[in-house]
Amino acid sequence: MITVLCYGDSNTYGYVPETGLRYPRNIRYPGRLQQLLGDDYAVIEEGCNGRTTIHDDPIDGWKNGLDYLKPCLNSHKPVDIVILMLGSNDLKATFHLTAKEIADGAGTLVEVIKSFTREKQDHIPKIILVSPPEIGKGIKSSPFYGAFYEEAIEESKKFPGYYKEVADKHGCIFFNAANYIYPSETDSLHLTPEGHRILAEELFKVITEQGRSF
């Protein structure tokens, strides 16, 4: 059994842009990925609305992705593949971060994954570092406007270059989500069911192409 840990934010959790509720598992990308991979894989969902890379939210401090990473890895070990998709929430105005600083935060998480699993299990998992989808051009009309401003749109477009640098530095598999998916028009942040389907299908290709080495 190959364990795939999907560690991310609301787009891993499956936030529904129209209602604020949660898509069913068969709609969310990890659930769809499980269906595609079949019974030889166990796909674990670890998505949290508002999760950042390594930064404390002044309102919801418990959403720091670094704080929960080690307990999460330890709970699910042995972990064979980690799909790491974080960074969008770091674009909130309250953090004043650049795309490079956010990618560096993702790099810190990669370092923790490698060092912690080296100590706690018999192998280091393959890490698929996902550069998040862009912030939608309609963010000004989003219910999340105020947390995110127009500057986040352009900054999100810089993610792929910096995330690839981090992936190359740490020996990760790089995946640019913006090549395949775009957020809903409702809130310019969260994926539609179609976006979840496409993301699952594209990540399935990445995993199966690398399959012999897992």
C-alpha cells in the first residue's frame, strides 16, 4: 500500500465557493485521486481552510502549516508521497509577503518533511511541490476582498518560477497547478468541481509516471 498525503489549504479541503461548505469526497481532488489510483494507494486528505506555509495568522494562529506538519506526518507514517500545495493564503494583505518569500516558506516545509521522515520512518517520501493556482482577476468582487487585494493577482503569477527553484533545490517533483486550473468566478480563490477533477487527473499522471520509484 502506497500512502499519499495531500497537505494543503481550502482547495485541498474542498471549500465550495458558493456556499462556504465542503464538496463531497468524490468531488474533492484527493477523493478523485483515490478513485484514479485504486486500491494499491491510500490517499489521505489533510486540507485546512486558511492554512499558510509557515506564518501565524493574527486571527487564526492555529492555521500555520509548519506547526501541524510533524504531527501530521507522524500520524500517517509511513508516508510514501506528499503532495504539498500551500501558499495562496500567504498572499493575504496582513502578511505583506512576496511570491519569493512564500515559496521559501514552502521550502521550509519541504526541509521539515525530509528531515522528520528521515528520523521517524525508513524512507523519505517523494514530494510533489505544487505551485498554487493564480488568484482570480475578479478578486475585487470576491467576498474575500479585504483579506486579498488586487496586488495578490500579479504576485500569484510569480509563483511558478520561485516554486520551481525551490523544487529543484530540494529534489522535489515540481507541478504548476496554474497550467491546468483557475479559481471560480464566484470568489476568485476556490476551485470548481471541474477544477478538482482536472487537478486530480493531472496529479494522477505525475504519480503514475513516477510510479516505479515509489
